[in-house]
Amino acid sequence: MQGEMDMNLLKKIEELTLYTIAQEKSIKNQNAKIQKLEKENELLKTLLERVTKLEKQLQN
């Protein structure tokens, strides 16, 4: 009886460990995507500022 409970607990620990590893991998991938999007967003802001400046120059 005790041995069976121990095996069930070990199995559950293994499942939770594998789940945690998968979650960590997912979080790492999401963080990489966030960093990429933040860089792209900064570039877009810069380009928008430049376009706005050029439009103002053309209007004058």
C-alpha cells in the first residue's frame, strides 16, 4: 500500500516537473517574441516621427 502511494507521488512529481519545464520553455519563447516586438515598435515609432517631419516639411 505505502509503496503504491509512493509510486503515485513520484509519478505526479515527474508529471509536474515535465509540465514546469514546458512552461519555462514557453515563457522563454514568449519573452524572446516580446523583445523582438519591442524593438520593432521602437523602429516604427522612429519611422513615424521621420515621416511626420517630412510631411511637415513638404507642407511648408
